[in-house]
Amino acid sequence: MQRANQTAGQALTHDIVIVGGGLVGASLGCALAPLIKRYGWRVAVIESSPLASQTLKSAWQPSFDARASAIAEGSAQRFQQLGVWDAMRLEATPIKRIHISERGRLGATRLTAEELGVAALGHVIPNAWMGLVLHQHLASLPLEWHCPAKVEQLTPIAGGHQLQLSDGSQLTAGLTVLADGGRSGLKEQLGIGSRREPYEQTALIAHVGVSQPHHGIAYERFTAHGPMALLPLPGQAMELVWTHPSGSERARMALSDREFLLQLQRAFGDRVGRFTRVGTRYTYPLSLVTAEEPVRPGLAVLGNAAHALHPVAGQGFNLALRGVMDLVEALEQGVLANRQLGDMTTLQAFEKQRSQDRANVIRFSDGLVRLFGLSFPLLPHARAAGLIGLNLIGPLRRGLARRAMGLER
């Protein structure tokens, strides 16, 4: 089969260039492995941060403050396809149950792995560990790394894009994938706008110790000031995601650990016993952000560069990973149809599939935030009744859960 990087009048240096070697870009590199082998593609990854070169065992230094992500069961199955799940699960804490409630109301919804016929509803994994596992796997693949390096200029050319790197390299690619998060400026450089809808909320994130075993239960609790979540971590620790009206988080960031834990106890209650310690606290403002042009000829946008969601439903990375797998599938279908890698027909087919999944996830997570953020008369009672009803109506609850887990779309 003709190599995909042979274009009229110009031989491109690379078939695919992935901008960003974080969780999304690294997952894409792993997912492309069979196609690299099958078609002889030349693929480069550009990453601005230095990569760890040690083995997993020597590089991993567990920290109470390490940021973690909730990985849905569907994402765990996709990591299994990529050949990295056996290593990934070594530091994964399974979510056995999910408890959803509203402060001051009796209604609650409970989901269990047993009722859905799975070993776990999801898993909480430190981001640093996921990155190490993915990079160790990538080290065994025929990929070209430019690290540390940044893309200083990204220019459309016939048949693809030209990339000028900070290390002095100049690459040309039939397909460039932006997986570098939402703040690189490359989208803006290309004139790709984003729709931004601020929630006027800020997430405060920290790890907290608890006085009793969490038994693998994840909690989602809606309060008058915003949702809060607790995710299970190894031992008697949990990751806290506590949303605040923007500006009000500054007072809590200034509290002593003791006073912070007292306020957290009052807001959450005693379902996990006493809160015994808190690690480093981080904050970031929340907005619903979607790229206006996720694809262009020779260009695809993935991960946070394509969409940023409210963390209330924990769907951001899971949505991104589905995008990775869909892109790889679309590229193979395009090659089988004898199309170039950056062909717009291929990329539009990819975007058509992604747009529906993305819309469903945004509707679900955004709807939760806005529903529980309203305080019209009688609405709290309706929400409580809805939570009770959802807990009683098994098939509806299971259907919603399977979609949230990435097992159905």
C-alpha cells in the first residue's frame, strides 16, 4: 500500500504528528501502534515537559497530594485493548458503589458494580502513574520523540501542516493532532475559536484522610453552593472535588488545615467518618468549553483542546479516550478507502461520531450542574423525588450508569 505521506509535489517528513505527550496524546500513540506496524507510518510526539526515563518501579513515588482521575469501566476496557491495563491497575482503586445525594434532602441514588454485572463501576488512578505507564509502553514503539520541545509555529501547507519546534526541528505532517490541552495557543494561532460558557464556579481539589474505610464508595453530593465529590483512594484517603461560587473559594484556601476540615465536615456530613487530614489544595475555574472546529484538513483536535467539562460527572478524560479510539478507527477506514491521512472525508466521519457522544455527555454533566444549581420553589422537592424515583427504577438507573461508564453510547 502506498504510504500515506506521499502527496503531489511534496514528500512530508511524517505521516502523523501528535502535539502533546500527556494522557491523551500518549494514549493516541499507544492506540496507533498496530497501524504504525501495518502501514509503516512515521509518527512523532512533541511534548514540552521532560519524560521520566526510569523503570516504572524506580520512577514511581507515591504522594498523598498526587492528582488522580476517575476512569470509567469502559475506559479500563480500552486501556486493556492498548495493552497497558495490567500495569495501570496496580495503582488503581476500584469504585464499587456510587452514592448521589442532595444536602438537606432525603432522596438519594445508589449504584453498585454488582447490579450492573461488572467488577467495578470505575477506578481512581493517580495521573502521574497513568502517564508513567503510557510512556513506558510508548518507549517500546517506533515513535519519534521531540521532548522537551514546543511547537512555535503551526502552518497549513499543501497536504498537511508544517511545524516549527523550539528545539530547531521543522516537521511536516499529513495529519497533525492537537492533544496539548486548552492553553497552548495553537488553536488560536490557526484561528480556531472556542465556545466558552463560564459556570461562575471554581473547583477546589485536595486529598483528604478519613477515619473509617471507604469500601470503594464514591460520593456525589449536591449543596446550595455547588456539587462536591469524594473519590476513593488507597487506604483511608479520598480525593475531594469541592465546587464554590467563583471568589468564595479564596476564603477556604486561606483556612488552616484544622478549620478547613471542620468546614468540610459540616458541608459533607459523617458518611465517611471524620476527616482527619488534608493535603495541598488546588483551585481552577470551571467553564464548559468546546472547540468550534474540532477538525480541519490535516488537523484533528482531541482532549481538553477540544472540550473542557464540569467535573461533576467525571467524564472529561473518559470522553477524550473514546475520541482517541474513534480517531484511530476512522484513520484505518480512511486508509482502506485509499484516502490520505488528513483527508477531510475521513476527519468529518470521525467528527460525526464524536459530536453525538460529546453532545450526550455535555447534556448529562451540564444538566446536572444547572438542575442542582437552581432554587425555584418546590424544585428541591422535585429533585429529591427524582433521586428517590431513580433509585427505585432499576432499568433507568442502570441505563444511565452504563452510558456514564462508557459501556454504551
